[in-house]
Amino acid sequence: MAGVEGHIRIRQGDGRIVGTHSHPELTKNQSLVFGTLNRADGPLTAYAILDLLRDEGFRAPLQVYRALEKLLDFGLVHRLESLNAFVACSHPGCSQHHAVAFAICETCGNVLEFTPDAALKDLSKWAGDCGFSPAKTTIELRGTCRGCGQAATN
Amino acid sequence: MAGVEGHIRIRQGDGRIVGTHSHPELTKNQSLVFGTLNRADGPLTAYAILDLLRDEGFRAPLQVYRALEKLLDFGLVHRLESLNAFVACSHPGCSQHHAVAFAICETCGNVLEFTPDAALKDLSKWAGDCGFSPAKTTIELRGTCRGCGQAATN
DNA sequence: ATACAAGATGTAACTATGTAACACTGATGG
DNA sequence: CCATCAGTGTTACATAGTTACATCTTGTAT
């Protein structure tokens, strides 16, 4: 894979080291996008990521979308379908959890990621009964988190 | 509400009857959009609806989005977040089922609507434990339906 | 070494999806 | 009569995502 030496360092074409990360196989652009999502305290749209990376030389949305596609493949990033936005996975080593759920607070914008095992099992059962083979499962709750709900009733 | 007489007939501003439907409170544009979704054999995007209604005088996306917003409120239509598309509710009198799930076949485009009670209960339990108040729940399975799966292995 | 294949990147143009702002109409209720 | 409100029509705009094409880098086979 291009731009990677050993497990950690990322180099540009001229050999200059431009960044490090804990995941061994990220290219420069993937690393920049992943870093941006990790630093963010909530979901970001692709265009928001683009704006945050202008200083790093990003110019076109495709640079973001291509990196996001790989990061989604790796399981490092999730897409929130109801927001057209992306978040870094909050599980330590998330590659396993290909099915996950999100609770999105519409007041403060924070997102909670969780794994609703019983719900996923029920959906799998339904799928099996119907002969449907799910490739990806999207579960998103839009609503109000505890903090915002309390603030509203005070 | 404008454009409605009694329970059934829909009139334009000049009093001319332009359509009928089984839901008593739809305006002309709402009725046209709902009819289009009902006739379709799968989900439609807002712009696809717009194109199908050009002959009826539709000119701008807002005419579609405004109708869809009301139809979503009434529970007559669902939005598929992972497709940015809309479907007529397939339940007889759907207003009750504010939480529903979809299985979307990525091969043939067909959508199955179902109500996964156990999954919804599990998600409600999780929300209760976390103090999260869900306003809307999105559950969408992307994958392959029975027919398309069988066709692929033949 | 050299040549080739595959993956990654850069850029411009374009399509698709969704909203803001403003004007106008017709019904309803004082 | 007049105010109000939901619905409608229209223009322009904002946001989200893709196609097409060229270049570069790296790994691999010869």
C-alpha cells in the first residue's frame, strides 16, 4: 500500500514523514480524515471534513469520500444515514462490530454508539424467516439525551 | 384545510374537482404525491416524484417536499434514510406504527416493511436505561431478498 | 533493471438532494 | 371588513455525492 513504512510512519512521495497513527495500513489521506473525525466531538459531514483539511492541501470532496470509503471498509468509521454524516468508531477495536446502533441527540448533537444485541438478534431472525440476507444494518434513534431532556424540564 | 370538501373530493381554487382519495384530509398536492408513491412499486426520490408530476403542473422540488412533510406527519409515507427516498406505508391504517423497519434489496430495489416488535422493545429498554428519549427510530436492512439470492446461486 | 498492474491521488465538471426567501391565494373566524 | 393561517408557486441558493480523466507511487513478474 502506498505511503506507509513499517507499521506506523506515513511518508509523502518524497519520503518526508507527514504523520503517525496507531492503525498500520492507513494512507496519508485516510489518516488525515480519520484524525479529523477522531478529534471531532461529534459527527462531521464530508464537506465539513473537507473544510477542516484545506490547510493540509485538500481541495475536492472526492479526496474526502475516497478516504471515507476505505475507513468504512476498515470499520474505523461509521456513516450516520439520517444525518449524511460520519463518526469515528468509538469501540476500541471495532472491526468486529459490523452492526451497531446510534442514539443521536437532536438538541446537543452528541451521538451515543451502542450494540443492541437482542435487537440485532431479532432482526436476524426476521431476516432468516423471510429469506433476506442483510449486508448492512442501520439502526438510528433520533431524540433527546438525558442531559438535554433534564435541561428542558428545569 | 384548503382544497377539501367533505371527506373525499379535492377541488382546485376554482372549485373544479381534481381527484378523490380515501384519506379525508389531503390537499391537492399531497394527494398527487401520495398517489404517485402508491402507484410506484418501490421507493421514489423526491426528484423522481417531481418528474412524474410535471404533467400535473409541478415545477419545483419544494412542492414535493412540502407534500412529503405532511404525509410523513400523517404516517402515510416513510422516508428511507439510506436511500434518500420515500415509500407509501404498506400498512392498512398506519398512523399507529410510528416505528417500523425496512429490508431493502440492493439487487431488485424492492422494499419490505415490517414491525420488529422485539427489536423495538430492546431499543426502548436501552433508551430507558440511558435516559434517552427517542422521537424517531430508523431501522433499515440493506441486502438481498430471497428471490434475488436464489437467482444468484442458480 | 524494466515493464506492467494496481492502488492512491489531484482536479474539474457535473448530478442529485434539500432549503430560504418572498409573493400570492383562498378559507376561517372575529 | 379585516386579520390570520395553511397551502401554493417560483427563483435562487445550499448541501451532498459522482463521473471522468490524468498523474504518480509502489509492488511484482519477467
